[in-house]
Amino acid sequence: MSEKIKLNNKKVKNKFKLFGAALHMSDDPFSKLAQINLKGNREVIIDGCYGIIEYSDCLISVNIGKSTLKIIGCDFSISDYSESNIIVKGIIKSIEFC
């Protein structure tokens, strides 16, 4: 009986492998777009940032490829800035795509 269970487990694993391969899209149209995560109205994390265009206490403009992301609010600080990621903390009132 244990052989039959192992055989069924192999079939299930193969089905999951096929299902995962079917979902994999090599030419994903969204792969180069910026990913923006909000944590309430206090923090925004941008993955896919190409640079800071403007930075003040109440406005931050970020290059996200073919467009610009404007974060409007107050008490802004950039807590982390790396090659393609930025974390902005403060009170976020609005976000605009330009």
C-alpha cells in the first residue's frame, strides 16, 4: 500500500510542476514596471526607482522609467535609497503619476 501512496504523490508533484510551468510567463509585460508598496499613509516603498528628481519636506518626485511618481505630503525623509529601491517615510497625502 505504501508504494501506491508514493506513486500518487509523484503524480501530484508532477501536476504541480506542470501547473507552475504553465503559469510562468517569460515575456511578462509588467516585469520592468515599478512596484509601489504603501504602509498606510506613513511609508511608501518603491522598487524600480531610477533616480530622485525633486526632494523637499512636502514633495518627492521619483523617476520610475517612462513616468514620474510624485509623492505629496509632509515631514518626508528618505530612510533607504539603493540602486533601484527607495523608502520614503512621512505623512502621505497623495500620489500622482505624471
